Amino acid sequence: MSNPPLGYFESLINFRDRRFTFDADCVGAEVRFSYKGQYFLICFPYFDFSDRGGFGHPKPTFQGTRLTMKWLIRESDRDSFGRANSWNDNSQEVRNFTCNQFVVRSRGRMTAAEARVAKKHLVSWRESFAKWFEVLEYEDLTNDGSKVRQAESLESFFIPADKSKTERRIKSVIERQPVAITVVLTDGVPRASLKRVLRLSASGLYPPGYYAQLISALKYFNREEYRQSILDSATAFETSLIKLLDDRLATAAAGQRKLIEDKYGQIVNLSIALRALGEALPPQNDIQTKIAQPRNRAIHQGVEPSESQAKDALLFAKSFIYSKFPLR
């Protein structure tokens, strides 16, 4: 019986509304990663300065790479690979670029059966990679960095009682500049940081729950949903305290552990228990004012938190979690 024919696997990984920004050292790069016993390359494009898109952006190209399929020919601009954000026309160098799709190729040859397995596995890899990327870079991949604020204005008219006269619009100063658009450009992620994400996502596991909850709080904050942002920040902080307490009680008898866990629930009591066990924590007043009180008011009193309160809670939880549970 003859051996099955060998070939190469290529696939487009579409992250849809999640966008990644990469540094100059990722232009044209081939970045290795492995997943569930198979070995792949992420193949990034070069940029063609002789072929420009809208606003003079050099277009991505896979010419000169090892890829076989014409991945950049898409049905609509919404599905295009990505775009250069910053570049030097004189040196024809792209400083950073954004994309929401990766082109992945097998590192070596494989059978058609192995290619089918690879396709199945990469679906789960996509989710693991995106979650680890957001946690390691503390980034909301669905946020494009732009905000549009519409000044509040009423369309109003003065209608004279004298019907021989015509109505006239009532204008105000605020109508002169009714829209404010803010764009924040993020720095590109260098290849070394990308490799770190790939290493941690290789297991297929997701980041710890307190990190996932923290990124959820960040997403709600970016969408200006401050009540839910505070709730998620507080949950992330509380979950991290529970993890610290579990670690401290790992060698305690089951009965003793249950007594302590039953008595010391909720953020404030958890922090009291951890201090008694010698755990270094932020000042109790900060825990109360930045996390516990805003959450309790939002849950029990229906108080809508302000942007600054949501921001304080988010940064407080972030600082604590990233310092207590560093990702390696």
C-alpha cells in the first residue's frame, strides 16, 4: 500500500471584530508556533509602496513569501487583511500595521488527513490566542481607539404669530461644533511579545478567571457601560483574593478550610482574612472606596457610577492582579 501524498496546509484565520496592531519587525515575518502536536507559521505580509489604497496607505502583499494561495483577494474591503498605520515613504518602511486576520501555513509537509485535523484545531486556537493576547497586552481587541461624541443639541424654531412672517431656526453656539472625534493610536506589538502570546496559548487553555474578568471590565469601560465595568472589576479583584486565600489554605485540613471560607466571604472580609494570614494587600481604605463601596452601591442602591469611579476601580484591580499573579 502506497503512502498518502504529502502537501502543505494553508489557512486564513479570521478574528472578525478583533484587531491586532503589530510592530515593524513583524512585517514580512514568519512566526513559529505549535498547537496540539502540530507545527505552524504565521505568515505576515509585506507592504507594496507602488500600490496604494485609500489615503495613500501602501497595500499588504504576500508577494515574495512562501504562500501559495491568493489570500489578499477578498470579496469586500471589510474582509481585507489589514492596513499600514504608520510608514516612511522615503525608506519605504512600515512602522506598524493592523490586521484582523492571520495567514497560517504548516511548518512542514503533512497528509490531507493531518490538514483536516489542523483545520479543526485552529478553531479553538483562535479563541485561546485572542484571550491570551488581550490579557498579556491588557488590550481590548474590539476597540479601535476612536470615540465620537455628539454634542447635545435641539432642532428648534421660532414661529411668529404674524403669519405673514416666516419661521426661523433658533441657533446656539454649541451647534457650530456638534461632533467631537477622538482617535488614539496604539503602539504595535513587537515579535518578541507575539511569541510570548503564542507560547502561553499553545496549551489551548484560557487565562485565569480573574484576568478574563478584568478584560471584560476593560471592554465595558471602553463602551461607556460604567456600572457593568465596576461590577466586573470588583469580581476580578474578589476572585483574585479567593485564589490567594485558597493558596494560603492549601495545607489546612478540609474542615478548617471550610470554616474560614464560610466566615470570610466578600471583598472586605476576604482582605481581613488575608491580612491575618500575612498577605500583603493594598490599604483597606482603598479597597473600600475604590472597589467595595462602588460595587455595593451599584448592586444594592442602583447608583450609576461615574466614568472616573469606573476608571479608578479598573486601574486598582489591574494593578493588584498583574502584580500578584505575573504572567510568565
